[in-house]
Amino acid sequence: MDESESTGTTHIPVWPGSAYPLGATYDGAGTNFSLFSEVAEAVDLCLIAKDGTETRVRLDEVDGYVWHAYLPTVVPGQRYGYRIHGPWNPAAGHRCDPSKLLLDPYGKAFDGDFDGDRSLFSYDIEAPADPAPEEPLDAVEIVDTQDDTEDEDTDAELAPDNEDTAGPGLPGYDSLGHTMTTVVINPFFDWAADRAPTHPYHDTVIYEAHVKGMTATHPGVPEELRGTYAGLAHPVIIDHLVDLGVTAIELMPVHQFMHDQTLLDKGLRNYWGYNTFGFLAPHTGYSSAEKPGAAVSEFKAMVRSFHEAGIEVILDVVYNHTAEGNHLGPTICFRGIDNAAYYRLVDGDAEHYMDYTGTGNSLNARHPHTLQLIMDSLRYWVTEMHVDGFRFDLASTLARELHDVDRLSAFFDLVQQDPIVSQVKLIAEPWDIGEGGYQVGNFPGLWTEWNGKYRDTVRDYWRGEPATLGEFASRLTGSSDLYEATGRRPGASINFVIAHDGFTLHDLVSYNEKHNEANGEGNNDGESHNRSWNCGVEGPTDDPDILDLRGRQSRNILATLLLSQGTPMLAHGDEMGRTQQGNNNVYCQDSELSWMDWSLADSNADLVEFTKRVIALRMKNPVFRRRRFFEGTPIRSGDQTRDIAWLTPAGEEMTPEDWDSGFGKSLAVFLNGEGIPEPNHRGERVVGDSFLLCFNAHDEEIEFSTPNSDYADEWAVVLDTAVLTGAKETVIKAGNPLQVEARSLVVLRRTA
């Protein structure tokens, strides 16, 4: 088979290959290439040489709209892309443009970068229009793998021309050299004795982290490894997580993503990474090696290291949109391959995109091949990359069959039936920006959810909002009102107060208002209603009383989070008081503003110690991590002691009037360690210590009376948020008073 390239002619064999699996698959001898496009009339596989020149192979084998070929001489490290010949008719939803070198939707690694050049767009973004290029864009020969004749067509004949074209009739500008390329990877890796930790939800403590943010400034991580997968897997990072008691790390997006040119023009970057396009590829920018495809093995080695430490790896995945944006965005992948298949288009106006995400487009999860891409991606990350679960960004978008969110959508059906994906941790961000998108509590049985109501309620309670007691009690005990009706358990509630999106814990208690000026949007970006309280002064202060109160509020929130029923999630750096200086939307701040300052681990060592103490208290005592909801009933026939009891500060059981008291901000809850109905994994009865938690969100000290001897004869204080490290040793007899300082929480253990 003859094959021509811009630097001369060479002969490479091209075999028919297989339509499955999709993507580029190296089998040890050669590589199979396969690409779905229902709209394509012809497809060119473009092999990119080290000097940037390309060799095109016409894919003549097509089976069920999947174009494919097997190239026995192609090995790992080969860079490639596709050119799609087909209709340019935006009004019908078709945007084929062979002047664009397109990335493989199933690419497992990418190389290079996007430079923002006009050639990335299928319309002229400059005005007035520049003249057409002097030489033809199709400067390389195209080889048809059946008849070996050259295709005389040039990209100039396409002449994309729509309402956005500044100069109608211009030929396309070729994007080769201005876009990334896909890389054939070596799939083989020595996993040794790697085993997934598989912690059940009730034994899980999640730590949300950013690959670069966690490692960029750590003095113990070698400089060349900072900001990389290898840096995150360094022993100093893993030891910190193990010492805290973390069992799972939830990584902000590590799928290959794109930096928005508008941010780059302002000297900013897409730091968070929620602008993905490579759903099977680890982000190249987090690799410590420059060799194309090296990110794959480095990511695998990172996962292996976490597993050796007993820590699960959960990925924050973005299947709701892509980096191509709206109809004015670049053509780098899906748009040019099969626009109408991959994207939700506006009914009756297929030139424009449905946008449930605020990013310009929404993936078309109704289309079988788009659904297949999502499921193949999930399965790949579990089977090949050994990850342990996923957090789905704006998950409601995936459940929109027509326009409404549907619990019976095809996506949920496929996940439920999949023998691999259904067995890992599935966490939904249960909302999007579309109508009816807020779906907290409404996801199917396999799913857990970021509990936004938990976040809001805990923030409101500790900042002293009235009429919060009932809601606070529900959130503290696992949110049965949200999850029990669908057959789920407390673990379905992913409890969090802080996440990447919003204030850090330090800033939540230090700022009333957002301060996002550094983002260059006039402080108009980010959430304005944060339910925060600065404790009396906005931002930094030297006032010791305010600093003391802020520290107490931080400890209150951490203790509440870690002692609530459900699955707790910490945000990276909150255990040491990380600040973003009041910026609650650092999506574009790849700088010291968003990176962890590891010197805080020393200056705020007391907060680190407090966090360790509370996590240890949770993990040691099963009553804080029950698998089933409390029932409020006697634990044995004839016994007056129930599995849970709500008490006033006077030690009396709460009445409806107490719950309805609009200005009530204090209560106690008794958790019976002998009233746990579920057995352990060996079928043995679970019995543990019992505890009394005394909450005081008032601005004054309150005297609590320990309840009568029906609950205990003696109590010992095991945690006091009024103390820097939480440590306090006090023994109290039943019925005796306990002073609980203003805005603090005291935890007592039954000792007799």
C-alpha cells in the first residue's frame, strides 16, 4: 500500500482492521484505528511526524458509521489526528471541515497545545477578513486504501460559510501545527499486586484535591515533580493524608482539558480544569515527563501508590459539556466529527447549542454513540487506570432525556446494568443551571450525592440564623428526608460544607462578601450568597477575639461535618486554614492564590491536630458512621433508651415547641452506641460507645445539664471546639451542669 507524505513517499501497509474497540489500540504488533462519524462522507487518518508533517491514510472501511483501519507499523508514541470530509451545513447541525486536524474522542493521550490561532475556528474570526492563503491547504497527498488514487479535492473547496463568517467564501485555514495531536499509547503496565481498597461509604472520608494545588509549593516534593501526578504520589503527600485519616482522594478534573483563550489573553489559566475534551486521557499538563503518552503510566503509578496506602482514587468527571464552547467556539474534535450526534442542538435552530451548563454547549447523552463514549470512558478508567469511583459534574445534565431531568434516563439505565461501573463509587453533583436542574435527593439507588442542603444548613446554623434546628438535626443524622424514600442509606449523603467552588473554610469565617477582583471580571463572577460570616471584620485582622472566634467557627464546622451521619468530604487545605483571600471562584487562578501553602501546616498545627482528632473519633466509634438511619425507637423491648434522643440544654427531651422556637440555637443529641441495628461485615452485632453532643450556636455561653441516669451515670468530655486542638479532660456526673462556651460544640462519651 503506497502512502504519501509531505516530505516524500514511503510505503506502509494498511489493513482493514476492526470497528471495535473505538480509538487507537496497540496490540503489541500494530495499531487499530477506529472512529465513529455518521455524517462523514470520507475520513482521513493523519499520522504526524516529529517534524510536524503529516501522512494521510484514507479510511475506506466503514461498518455501522465506524471508520477503521489497522496499521501494523504504527507503535506507541505515534501522533495522529483525523480530517472529516462531509457536509458543512450549520443550519442542519453539520460542521464538517477537513481543514481542521481533529482529535480522537477516544484518545488516551494527547501532545502539544492549542495556540489560539484563527485556524482552530471554522469561520473567520478576524475582521476585516484577511485574504485567502497563497498556497493550497491540501499540500499533502491523500492515499485511498482501496484504489491508491489521489484525491484531488482541496480543503479550499469546503469554504465554510455561515452567519458567523467575517469573510464569506474564504477557504479554511489548516489547524495542523496550531492544535494538539492524539498519541498512540502503550497500554501495558506492571500493576504488581495492586488491589482496590473498596472502603464502604460509612467507612469513607473523602478529601477533594487538585493535582497541582496540592503539590506546587510543598518543600518535600522535588521541584521537578511539583504539580504532577508523580508529585501527588510522593510519600510526603500520601503520609499527610494517611495521618489525617483520609480514605479517598477526589481529584478535580484530570481528563485532558483546554485553556480558554480569553483567560490566556488576560494572563490567567483554566486552573480547575472543567473544560475537558479527552474523556479517556489523563491531562498531559500534570505529567512530569515530556515524552508523548507518558502521562498514562505516571497516572497509573500514582493510583498504585495511593492504593498501597489504602486510599481510593475518585475522579471528578465532566461529561456534561466539552471545551469546544458554543457556535463561535473552536473546532478541535466532536464538532467537526459529528456535531449533531455529540451535542444537544436547539430545536428548530440546529446552528446553536442547548446550554444547561453555562459553558456554551451540552453533550448529547441521548445519542447512543455519545452514551457509548461516556460509558466506555468510565469503564476504561476503572479497568485500565484502576480508579475507584467518579464524581459527576453537573450530573443533572446527563439525565435530561428531552428537556426535563429524568430518573429513568438511558444514562442511569446503562450505569445500573454495567457490571463494572455499577460497582464503584458514583457521586452526583445533583444540579445544573437549566430549569428543574436542582435534583438533590432524586438520583437513583446506586448513586450518592453532594448534599447541597447539608452545606447550606450547617453554614446557616453556625452563623446563627434563626429557625434552623429542625433542618440541622435532619442533616446531622444523614438526611433521611432526602434519601430514605429511594431505599438509600446515610452514606448516600456526601456531606460537605466546603468544596473547590466557593470560599475555603478559613475564608468562610473571614469574609461576608466575595473578593474576586483578580479574576478580571469586575467581581461579578462567583456566588454572591455564600452564607458566610466574617465574625466582625472583613478579611485579615489582628484582633485576638475575632481570630479566636474564627478558629472556633472553623472547628465547629469541621467537627459537625466529621461527626454527622453520611459520608464526609473535606476540601484540600481546610485542615490547615488555607485561604484564597476572599476569592470564591479561583477557577482561573493557577497561582499562589489557589495553591496550598504548606507552611500553614506548622503555623496552624493545632487545626491539623484537631482535624486528626475528630476523624479518629469518627473512625473509632461506629455510632458516628451508621449504615442505617436512626429510628428513634427503644433498642430492646421494654427499654426506655432509644437509639437517638434530642434534648434541650436543660437535659429534657425536645418538644414540638422547642423545635419550632425560631430563635433556638442550641440543643443536645444522644447517640446510643448500643442501639446500632446493623451487623458488621462478618454478621456480628455492632456495639460501641455512646455519646452526647452539645451544640451551642448562641453568642453567649450556655449551661447544659447532662441527662438523667437513664442515659448514663457518668460522662467524659472527649472534644471541645473551644479548645485549639479539641482536647479536654473533664468528667461529669449525670444531671450535673456543663458550661458550653458561645458558638462551640462539646462531645461527651458515656463512661458509666
